[in-house]
Amino acid sequence: MSDKLTVNVRSFSYKKGIPKDESGNGGGFVFDCRGILNPGRIQEYKTQTGRDEAVKNYLQTETKIGAFLQAAFQLVDISIEDYSARGFANLEINFGCTGGQHRSVYSADAMAKHIQEKFPNVDVVVNHVEQESKNWINEIY
């Protein structure tokens, strides 16, 4: 048992598979963002990511990402409160979408921000698996 909970938040591409839980606990949350409209289908957003203002604006105004994330926040908050009270060391939270570029990146960043603001005593580690493997360089697909 640990004194402090570490929450690993990741974005990934379902085409490459769900990231492995390196903590050894073998689990955590996996949220499927593919039910949210994909900005990557729009020409002007193809080389952008969920960190670009135009993509963020699209997701916030043209999709149901807000409701999706509120539901995810509620589920995760329960586990963080319980894991922290019980002295657990790790929690895994993964957001996947088709390419690991738009919806999952936005969602992972939003979750990390939510956790940092609501649970300041929790360590949050963010990893954008697909984007980091490409050095954040995106080609039109």
C-alpha cells in the first residue's frame, strides 16, 4: 500500500489496442470515445489533435462530449475517493478512439484536469500513447 494514489490517464488508438496496465493491478477504466462524432472526418481537423482550439471548440459545441465526460468523471471520482481512503497506489484510466488523436486526447486531458482540480493530493500522469509515438506529427488520412 502507498501513501499517495497515482492516477495514470492515457489516450490511445483502438487500432493499436488498449494500453497495458504496467502497475501490475491488471485493470482500471477504459472509455470508448468512438460514440462521439469524430472531428478527424472533417478536412480542416485531420492533422490537428484534441489539444488544438478548433478541435476543442468542435467537440464542445457539435458533440455530446460534455455529457460523456461528466458521466466518466462521476465514475472515476467514486474510485479515486475509495482508492485514496483504502491506501491504494494506482488507478488506470484510458480513453480510446479510432486514431488516438482527437476525441481521446481531448478526453484524457479533460480527465487529468478534473482530477488535479478535485483531488490535489493525487498524482496524475498523462500519456497520449499514439500522439507521443508520432511526436505529435499527424498526416492527413
